[in-house]
Amino acid sequence: MSFRIASHLEGSFHPYPKPQKKEKAGQSRQIKQKSSKLAKKERKRFSILQNEKKCYICNCTKNLTKHEAFGGCNRQKSMEWGLVYYLCIRCHEEVTNNENRKKKLEGLARSIFVMKYGADLFLKEFGRNF
């Protein structure tokens, strides 16, 4: 039985974890910058879900933000197909924290998309049935 002895281990093995870098006092981490392509896409968002600029849930007209119906990997597809609705800050927080409300709004967005474009296109674009 023969054994090989590694003679050069530099860079391949760390017996101790690397020390973490400490932030200097008064400095905070920078938020990752959005690409100009994504920022342009976000500015040009449109909605097939609503015509008026008011909260989709409570009909409030102040402090509105645009919210995509499907988040995560389907967020950009939501922007592309107009599955965007306005929410006031209070309702936006509620939708973000309440999974049932989120699923209900996803279902409404899906049904409007299917009426306008068809179920086959929805499955092709979003890959699953919400």
C-alpha cells in the first residue's frame, strides 16, 4: 500500500476560519446597486390589474407604491406582463407579512391574466399554476 504526501497545501486548507472584517464606527454597509436595465424596467411598470392610481385593497390614494403580483424569480415577468398593482404602505406591509393575503392577490392576478391572455401562456411564462 502506498500513500501520497501532499507537499503544497497553500490555499487549499484553512485550519482556522478567517477572521471577520470589522466595520469601522459610523460606517454602514452599502445596499447593492440596481443595474440600469432593471431600474429602467421598474420605472416603466404598467398595470393590467387596475386603471386608477389608488390602493388595490383599501382604495387609499396617498403613499402608494407599485407591487408586483408574483415575487422572487417571477418578479421581472410580473413587470413585463403588467401584473403590478398599487398598494399603500400599510397594505403593502400587510401583504408582505400575511401569506394568505399574498396568495389571494396572486390568484386574482392569475385570473385576470388568464382572461386576457389565456391559461396556456400563463403556464408557459410562469411555469406553475398559482
